[in-house]
Amino acid sequence: MDVSPPAPPVPSSKPTEARPPERPQRPRLSVVIPARNEEATIAQVVERSFAAFQELGCPGEVLVVDDGSTDGTGRVLAQLQERYPALRVLTHRQSLGMTAALQRMFRASQGEIVVLIPGDMESDPQMDIPALVRHMEAHNLDVVAGWRQGRRDGKALASAIYNFVMRHLAGVDVHDANWIKAMRREVVESFPPLRSDWHRFLLMIAVHNGFRVGEVRTFYQPRPAGSSKFGFRRIPISFLDVLVVKFLLTFSRAPMRFFGGLGLIGITVSLAILAYLTGLYLLVGKQQRPIFWAASTLAVISVLLFLVGFLAELIVSQGERIAALEEKLRDGEGRG
């Protein structure tokens, strides 16, 4: 019997669908490091940050802002980028300060958890990053602050004053609010545009926004090289900044409560004075013209405060509408 070879398969007329390219794995951790003139320490900080990812067994990225360094920090970072593909270096041609550096890194970071580490090796990333992340997961926290142990430097008094103000004025119940910290992505995205030295008040903003904040003890070591960028001249500036942040957090969505409250107090005082002067004139026939003019001026100022409150409410309303439109546009771009 003649056995014919099997017929070749008929090619399908349906085109073969190309597989979509695999998306790169999103980092779980983003370590952000502001650096200015940290040539002697930045390599160790970056290397030990990547070692922390290996210890935690999760993917991560490191972002460094070279904030107008005048030493070899940029050269060292360029060499590190050849060894670590997940190292991203952002450069400021002139020093813009830590707040501007953090703002830029927060926007560029992609991790589910963002960890802030200094570039001077006062904090050991290989030890502190796992400590912060594990404490966050173990206690279901949104923000974890490091609490320096064994600290011996010239900034202890200024930090004590700062932390006292944070606890009693802002309700930040931690011992070291201006040190390393780990924050979930939703915390970072809730920050308003940061200005001045507002990097000192990240925990204050997080507490106001209702996030769960905790702390974990971390080891402190003196910086092996370089000099601190902190000075006591920043204390009065920071005090003014904390008042501004407190005001904005409290009244930014309801400015009439502030301006209208002051106006209401002024109207009440001026009316009470005018009533007293009227009674004094009717009963005794005596006039107090300087007090009368002072009360009248206070009444006019109070009415102006009410008007400022109404204008501020209109501005806030328009700002919220613009923010809602921007959110819709971002959602549309994400779906597209």
C-alpha cells in the first residue's frame, strides 16, 4: 500500500499577534539621598543602600540629587552609575537646598516605599533601611522615623528645641522628627508643593493628613568627612516656617475661619467700646473722641478682614476645581 507523506500544514491566514514588551519591574523601595559636597561619603552611602535591598530581598532604586556640589561628588556618582543601573542621578547646577532636592526626587521616585537617607554616612543605610521598612510592616504604619541613639554633636540642643515644638505645636509624637524616615507612596503624594525649609516638617504634614506615624531606634555615627550644612541661624527661620506650615494646614481649606474669626473679634470689641461711649455720653455727657476713633478704625479693619476671607474662599474654591481637573487629566493620560 502506497503511504503518502503527510501534507504540510496550511499556514493560517490569521496574523500572529506580537507579544507586548515586558514592563520593567517596579521598584518596591526608593531611597532618596540629597547630596552637596559629599565626595568622601556618597559612594559608601549608595553601595550600602543597594546592599540593603539585597538584605530585604526586594527590588529598589536609589535617587541622588547633586545639589550644586563644588567638589568631586558628580564624578563619583557618574562612576557609580556604571556599576548600578538602578542609580538615578539628578543634578542642580547651583545649590537649591534640601527641600528642592527632595521635591524633585519625590516626583521622580517610583517605589511603594520612599526612604530618606542623608549622604554623609551619619546613618548607615545597610542597617537603617531594613530597620525602618521592617518596623513599618510589622506595625502597619504609614511613616516611620528614625530615633538617633548615642548622638553626640553640636546640633543636639537645636534639635531638642525643634522636637519640642513639633510635639507640642504640631502633635508629632516622635523623639527625632528631622532625621531619616520611610514613607509609603500615598504619604509622599499627599504632600503639598514644598517651599523654603519645609523638608523639616514632613512628619507634621503627614500627621495632619491622618497618616499613622511611628519611630524606631537607629544607631548614629559622626560623619567621617565633610562638614554639616546646619547653622543656628536657621532656628528663627525654621520657627517662622513652622508657623506658616501650621497656618496653611489649619486654614488653607477654610480661610474664612481665620480672617472671619479675627473680623468677628474686632467687630465685637468695637461695638462694645461704642456702646460704652454712647452710655458715657448719655449718662454723664462726656466724650472720649480718641477711643471713639480707635473703635471706628477697628470696625473698618474688621469689615476688611471679612472681605479678605470671602476673597480667600473664592481663591480656594477655584484652586480645588483646577486640582480636580488636573486629576482628571492625569487619569485620562494613565488610561490612554
